Amino acid sequence: MRTSKPILLVEDDNVDAMTVQRALKDLKVANQLVVQANGEEALLYLRNKADRMPCVILLDLNMPKMGGIEFLKIAKADEMLKTIPVVVLTTSKSDRDKVESFDLCVAGYIIKPTDYQKFVEAIRTVNLYWTLSELPTNGG
Amino acid sequence: MKMRNSKPILLVEDDSVDAMTVKRALKDLKVTNQLVRSANGEEALVYLRNDTNSSPCVILLDLNMPRMGGIEFLKIAKADDKLRKIPVIVLTTSRDDRDKVESFQLSVAGYIVKPVDYKKFTEAIRIIELYWTLSELPDTEQEHNYENIQADTAR
């Protein structure tokens, strides 16, 4: 990624979180991966000033307690958090989920490939793009 | 090669030479999406609000333009329920931190500083194309497609 800030993964499924971690390792992406299990936990993390702000957020949609869409509604209405690019990473192919996510100005919507090689390729593309793109510099 | 869907790419750019460079890079990369160009934010809004035009898959947005610059365009587009869904990628020469922060505050889906070298520029366009082929897009043209199907059936 362009900066050395951590990547925040909001994902309730441990196996899926492990897969992201493994793909980043295989791709030699040096950014730390912080995992939060749902939208509520992610907001707690992001609002704690002692935590490092992430460069990007990878967001699952279907999660208990607070799902991805609800998280986006809150994060995109928050002056401090709205600048962080959010990339949806989900199994949902629902048109409604896509439209709602883009209505909330996500910076990408990626359907998780089930095949590991294809999954690594998807993460490689995400990493390439967010290395090419500048990021807002606030939030150190 | 083409973006996830066959809708046009809207380039908002006042500089003709820069617009030609984007066109050339897309051609070299064999990206088949049509490139539509508006010379400033005002023209882009007129294009986007004309229902007879096909809505773009993504918008590539320059910042420094006469009449209406990129930031002002973003303020209007992102407050418009019909336009806010379309991903906007800033493509500029500005490395100004304020421009970056303002753009991300207005929820851009990327901010790319134009490389001056043509090879590097093509590489940047290749990565943009790769990412927006991987990413899904909102299907804002559904009603449009439906109308086309209706028209076809009526024939």
C-alpha cells in the first residue's frame, strides 16, 4: 500500500480473516493487518485515538451485531472517518448490496473468489491500486 | 479488455493533450469502453444529467479546470442521489495535501497523480482498469437496459 499504516479488515469469519492474512503474506505486503469482527468493533477501534488509523478498510457485509452497510452509514457521516477508503469484500452478489454500498461511496466492491489463487490475485490488484493511489494524509 | 461493464468512461479534463494521452493509453491497453470527454465540471454535470446519455462506469476527474474545477464538481455530484454512486477517480498533477484530503472527504474512489512519463502513465491506467474490472459496479443503468429489452420485444 502507499503508506505504512495498517489495513483494517472488518470480518466475522475467522477462516476468511486467515485467508486475507495469508494472501497478504504471500504477496509480501508489509502493512499490518488489524481484524475487527463486526462494524461495532471496527468503530470502537477507529474512534480510539491510541489506535493507528488504517490506510484502507476491507469490509465484509454480512456480520452479526453491526453489518457492513450500517457501519458505512455511520463511518461516512463521521468527519474523521469519512476520508478512509472502504473496499467491500463480500460473498454477496446482491444488486441491492452493490447499489447501497456505492450510494455510501465505497471505493470498490469485490466479490471474494472462493479459489485461493484467484483470491490472491484479487488482493494483489487491490494492493496495486492502493499503492498507485494517493491517500489522505491526515490521521498520521 | 474492458471495465466490468461496457458503459463509457467519462473523462473530465480541460487539457486536450492530456485527454489525447488517456485515449491513447486506453487504445494501447485495448480497453474497449468508449471514452467520453467533458472539458470541465459544468460540462460533465450537463452530460450526466442528460437522460439520453449513457451513464459512465467510472469518472476520471482532473482538479484544476476553468469554470468548474474537480472539487466543486465533487461537491455537487456527491450531493446528488443519482450521481453519487458513480465511482470518481481523481487524475491530476496536483500533489497538494489539501486537494487529497478534500477529495477523500468527498469520497473519491482513488487519487492518482498523473505520471509525466508515457510508459508510467499507461501502467497507471492499466492498474485502474484492472481494479475496476475486478470491482463490481452499481447497476444504475438497469431501467435503461429494461427499456432496451422492451423495445426489442416490441419490434
